[in-house]
Amino acid sequence: DVKVTQSSRYLVKRTGEKVFLECVQDMDHENMFWYRQDPGLGLRLIYFSYDVKMKEKGDIPEGYSVSREKKERFSLILESASTNQTSMYLCASTWLGVTGELFFGEGSRLTVL
Amino acid sequence: GQQLNQSPQSMFIQEGEDVSMNCTSSSIFNTWLWYKQDPGEGPVLLIALYKAGELTSNGRLTAQFGITRKDSFLNISASIPSDVGIYFCAGLDSYGQNFVFGPGTRLSVLP
């Protein structure tokens, strides 16, 4: 079974703190994604990556950065957390190709005070 | 970004009833995906559809890829309490690069 693991299920941070969200997948997927999910707004793409050291901005990259140093790991970084970044963050991965099965992690619920 | 249309937004049904929900788009998709998400959890992939007209089952779940490639539906037969959750659809665009998501259908099952 495909496994996408997010390092932290629940985090509480203070405004201005640096936040790292880690995601690891075990199926040798080329593509990895970070989304945030908010009530009424659905899933919004923050960043994605097609390969190691590659990154592309999604729909809402402001206030976020990412790192992909190894194929299996994709990290989301909030350099200076703000209260409007309180959200559910979801990592996902898939193979590069046309099948398109997208697998999600368990989610990381971030609260910024 | 683009979002899919999904209906109904929410539904309350009696245990044992069948459920039907659908997803539509103004664009053509190559792949349709259906997910279930429980509160506080990540979405779990239920069914993936790859060809127009394709009908695929997974236990009590059946999903179809519309022949126009612009819609899909999900049926759940003989609902049970653990079917409660949010079901949402996703499509992979014809370039094979962008996933687009529906807002979800919230299902409640009354005993």
C-alpha cells in the first residue's frame, strides 16, 4: 500500500515562529504536493514538486516555501507563521504519468496563536 | 484556481438507503478520483476512473466516468453508519499536470 506520512498531526505555534511540516512517501513517486484545506474554500495548492530540488508555485504560495532534497521527502516551511495560516495542511504524492492516482497523508492541523 | 461543481452539498439518509452524488466540470478530464475524508483526517482514495464511460466498483461503492469526460458520479449502496464523512471528487486535467477538486458532499447516516 502507498504510504504518505506527515510528521506532525497537530501543532500549535505562536505568530512569528518558523514552522516545518515534513512529508515522506514510500512509493518512489516523482510528484509531491502541499495543499491547505479550509472550510468553504476546499483544497488549495500551495507548492508542488516534480523531482528532487524542483519546486513550482501553486495557487497560494505567499508566506510559504518548500524543500525537496530527497525524492521521498517534501517539506513545507512557514518562515514566520501568521494567524491566517491556521489550517489543515495536506501532503500528497503521485507517479509522473497519466494515471493520476493522488495519495494523501493524514494531514497536519496547524494552529497559529 | 478552478474548482469542480459537486452536488448535493450535504445529505441526510437513513441507514440502509442508497446514496448518489455527482461532480461536474466545464473542462475535460483524463482521470476522475473519488475520496472520503473523516474529520481531522486526510482524504482516502476510494475509486479511480481512467476512461470515458468506465464504471468501477469498490465494495458497496460504484463510480462512473461520464462519456463527455466532464462529469462523474458516485453511488453508495445500503449505507451504514461508518459511511459518514465528506466525499469529494477530483479530476486530472488533459495535460496530466493539474488536479482540480470539488468542494465535497457531507454525508450523514441516521440509524
